[in-house]
Amino acid sequence: MSTLPEELDLISMPKLFTNEHIPIEERTIKMHLFSYEADWFFCEYDSFVKNLFGMVIKNGNFENAK
């Protein structure tokens, strides 16, 4: 990735596991990062261990997005 998110952008995201009750298809994407071959979508963040939760779509392959 060419630019990384600022800490202030990250701490405004919901904490990791706070959206467990919401189906993954209905969660709100809070951050979108992209590189040449992948789009990264994040909806939760853990500031203690610096983990993001979301999904990646590589080469526009929506069927196999993880």
C-alpha cells in the first residue's frame, strides 16, 4: 500500500468485535485502502495490537473475496 492510515483515522473506527451482532454483509465499511492489485475494506480496529478487520478484493475478484 502506498499510504498508511493515520492513527486518528483508525481510532475513530469501531473497536474489534463490537459489531459481532451485525451480519458481515450489513457492516459499515469505515476505511478503504487500495493498491495496484487489491482493494482493502475495513470496519473494525484494535488499537492495542494494531489489528484491522475487514476484507480484501484482489484483482477485482469479488467471488473469492476474503
